[in-house]
Amino acid sequence: MFLAAPYAAARQRGDERNTFRSLYTPEYLAFKKRIMAEFAGVGPGRFSEFVRHLKIEKSGDKEQKVLAFTFDACGGKHSGYNRKLIDYLRKERIPATLFVTGLWIEKNKETFAELAKDPLFEIENHGLMHRLCSTEGRTMYGVPATRDMGDVIDEMELGARKILELTGRRPIFFRSAAAYTDELSMKIAERLGMEVVSYDILPGDATHYSAKTMSANILKGARHGAIVIMHFNHPGWPELEAMQLAVPELRKKGYIFMKLEDFSVKS
């Protein structure tokens, strides 16, 4: 069980300035200043995993049930790559949405380029430095957080620009580290052209549940429009085995799988 910390510990800004120095252009700094001015005086609002949530419209075949598998790649010391999981998704033709950080991209450039070219996968924004986005420095589970609005803009916008630079496509969805954010961060994401995404089903890979338990959690939570959250940057974790157990059962129940960008959504 993780222990929640009310506020992030003080940290240095040197890492992001050094690793992503080229992104802090005069144009970007002027853009950031304008965004900060637009939201000056706006309070942080509610802080939660579920400040806002995608709602999926029921359309098409009434018997058709849609589920989205999403996988995060966090970065930093957790910059591995679960190739066997990705190979399984390809073999079974399961579309998936991959939320990646700038840090993970930096350590997996060739792999990222390969994934970004595969139409089975949708690349979305998990932040530049895998910071939990809070405009007042709040955090959960000990995950490093942004300190203020400026950090939030860096995390969202520079993460998006990093993806755009390498793929030619700007992400349309954003997921904060630990999936927590506040209402002001959500408004900032909207201003930057992105929708904040949380989840419906938490199988439990990050809490080191077994594949059997993870599969059971997926099946228990499955419903039309549900979003599953797992990871693809820990090759030693049992996401593959959980998928091998859950996917056949989901298909028997009539589920099909889609990327988030293919959902018909309303907020």
C-alpha cells in the first residue's frame, strides 16, 4: 500500500532544463507566459483521479461493447520496454493507446519510432518528466509533482511538442502521472488542446498483483466504454499474462477493442 503525501518535496529543475533544453525556446517561453496570464487568479479546484472523465456514446450495433486498453510508459529509472506485451497486441490485433513521457522517449527512441508508425497504436501524452500535475504542488503515492502552474504547462505542452516533433501528430489526450490532477490543470490541458484522461479499470500491475488477479479485475470492471490502465515499460510485470487470460473472456462476452481516438466521445 502506498502512502499519500499532501505536497511534493522540493526538487531541482536542472533535470528537465538539461535533458530538454532545446524545447525551452524564446517562442515557447513567450507562449507559456501568455497561458499563465490567462489563468492568473484561478484557483486549483478539486484534486482527484477523476476530476473529469471521458464518456463514451453508445452507437452502432446495440450488442457491440467497446473497451479501451491504455498502457503508460513512465520513464526515468522505469524506462524499460515490455516487447512481449506489444508483440501480443500485434498478434491478436488489439488496438491500444500508449501514453508516453518525454523521458521514456529519450531512452527508447528507436522503439518509440517503431510504435508511432504502427497504426494499431495511438500515441498520447503522459507528460514531459512524469510529474503529477497539480498547480499547488500536491501529490499522491510519493510521485514527484509539478510545483505550480508553470510546471504544469511545461509538463503538458512540452510533452505534446516532443511527440509532435517526432511523429508529426500532436497528442489529443493527456494523462498525468498517477492519473491525479486538479481542476485548474484540466482547464490548462483544454486550453492546450488536450483532454485529460483517467481510467475506469485499475487491474493492479503497479501494486504487483498477480496476472490472475489482474485479469479478474479487468473482467469484473468491464462495461461498454470502459478504459483500462496498465503499463508497458516494465518487462517483468505480468500484463502479458493478464491479457492472455482476460482477452478471450472479453471476446466471448462480445467486447471489441478500440483506441481512444476512435471512440465517439462526449464530456
